[in-house]
Amino acid sequence: MRAITATALLLVSLTGHAETPQQIRQTYVAEAVSQQAGFTPSAKRGEILFRQRFAINDKMPGCVSCHTDSPVNAGQHAITGKNIRPLAVAANAERFSDPAKVEKWFGRNCKEVVGRACTAAEKADFVTYMSEVR
Ligand code: HEC
């Protein structure tokens, strides 16, 4: 089941077509449910992940290090200083519309900040929070 959803996500990515945040969230929810029966996404848990401080990287202890403590605000890369547009869908309609981009940045940022890949459940929660926050 896990392999099937991963493959489905990859195929979607390869075609590069646009999706809605709801579709992207649904892909992660399906994967999370296959690992943990009865999983339902939670914006609250997504917010906790967003605000959490990890002990892995001094320069970027949390998502807030670059994305600021409000997802509707523009951020700034903690190291390069490059501007980053808001993560919240309400403030940036391009967010969570390209599955390949979403996977790429979850991959990079979770590894650097959390010190491991984020789980499908964490991604589902995070996308839920970013879709709802205003
Ligand atoms: C070192 C700076 C930095 C940190 C820390 C950081 N990010 Fe990001 N993030 C970026 C940059 C740069 C981009 C890509 C540029 C953009 O999309 O505006 C990005 C984009 C994303 C995207 C892509 C969303 C989309 O659809 O466009 C996701 C998802 C994301 N980050 C999640 C996270 C999570 C989760 C954390 C904390 C575990 C985190 N980020 C921490 C810099 C950071």
C-alpha cells in the first residue's frame, strides 16, 4: 500500500501537473492511513510542527527560522537572506499546487531542521494547517 501511494505520487510528480492543496493533502492522508489506521489530519498538530524547535541545527532550529512565526508573512532564508513568499495558501495561492515541489522542500527542510524525513502524517497535518491558517 505504501509503495503504491509513493508510486502514485511519483507519477503525478513526473507529469508535473498542477493540483489543489486538498489533492496534495489527500495523497498524504491516504499514505498516513495506510501506516496508521484511523489517521485524520489536524491543523493543530501541523501548527505544533511548524512552531517546534529542534536541536539539530543551530542556524535553523525550526520551520519558523526561515518562514517566520506567521505563515501568512513573507520569510527570509536564515543563511542566504533570500526572500521567501508566505507558506499559507491564504497569502500565496501558488502554495501546495505542485506535488514535486512540495516533496522536494519537505525532503530538504525536514532533513535539515528535524534531522529526518517527515512522515506522511506530519506532511498531511502541515498541509492542513497551511491550507486553513489566515
Ligand atoms: C533554511 C530555511 C528554511 C527552513 C528552516 C524551512 N524552510 Fe521551508 N522552504 C524554504 C525555501 C527556500 C523554500 C522554497 C522557496 C519557496 O517556495 O518560496 C521552502 C519551501 C517549503 C515548502 C514548499 C511549499 C510549496 O508548495 O511551495 C514546504 C512544504 C516547506 N518549505 C516546509 C517546511 C517545513 C515543514 C519546515 C520545518 C520543518 C521548513 N520548511 C523549514 C526554506 C526553509
